[in-house]
Amino acid sequence: MPKSDFIPHADHDFLVWLDQFISNLKPEHGLSEPEMAALKAANTDFHAKVSHTNDIAAMGKQATADKKTSRSLIESLVRAGARQIKARQGYTEGQGAQLGIEGPKHRIDLSTAIPDLSGIDQTGGLVVLSFGKNNSDGINIYCQRDNDADWAFLARATISPYQDNRPLLQSGKPEIRRYTAIYMQKDQETGKFSNDLVINCAP
């Protein structure tokens, strides 16, 4: 599920976040001493530039420009450090939460949401269906095959991808399958059905 940016937008919030981030960094997180030193130096510089911006109104425009340059530097260092930390073997979201480098997950309004359903034919009747779960409990999948008069419930999927591994209606003969899906929340269908996904199943 996509997440929001972990770095706060407001300078004051960013300063508080930054101090906590640096104070929680430990050698086992994988950053080198020069990288740590660069972070701390940039943090000191950014604190000074923010203070300069707040205290000297007459020099506001220049101070703001300096501050933006300083923030750009510290953000680039923080993002590089966060990428390096997250790439380490054994990294957990718990460590990321402690450092503040896991952004909050986006939540969508499921009452109007439409699942994004895609699929790939693997031949022989096997179709792999992928979807975004977002903040739902999963999706209900419906299918219509050749000669079906109406949609038939196929499955409730809580993990993507889902595999439709039913054999072809006639062995060795291609068939068209149409899929649609709708979000599930607390055992109730919610939102709108996805657009029909048409898959040509090859023998």
C-alpha cells in the first residue's frame, strides 16, 4: 500500500522530527561516521538558518532562500540515509517507525472506491489476477465465461495476486473470461465494481 512522505512539511515539525531522527540513529543502522557527521552538520546548519529566518525579518527573503537550500541539503542526506537503512538485510518497519522513516499509509474512501484489477493469462486456464488492497479487507471477484448468462462469484481475495486455476471449459480450446471486482470491508461489499477485465485464455 502506498505511503505518505515520512518527512514533515512544516519547518518546525521537520526540526522536531530531525532531532529525533538523529538522536535515534545507532551504528547498527548502517550509516558510516562521515555520513553521520554530515547529517549532524547539516542539522546544525538548518537549525541556524531557521532561527535566522525567524529572528531577522528584514533579511527574510535571503534567509528563506538560504533555509530552502539548507533544507534541500539535509533532506537529500536524510533520504539517502533512509534508503540505505531500508536496504539493509534485516530491516524492519519497527526500526523505520522508531526512526520516523515509514510514512503513514494512505487511506481511501471505500464507499466510492473502484478496485484496480489486472490479469495475465498463464495458459491452460490459469489466470493471475493482481489488485491493490488499500485499506480494505480484500475484494470479491466475479467472473463470466463463454456462454455464461450472468456474472458468477469466483472468490474473496485478501492477498494479491489471486490465481484462478480453473481448467478450460473445453480442453485445448481457447476461452474468453471477463472479471470484475469490488472492495470488501467487514464482510460487506462497498464501493463500485471495477471495469470489466477481459482475458483471452489460451490452451
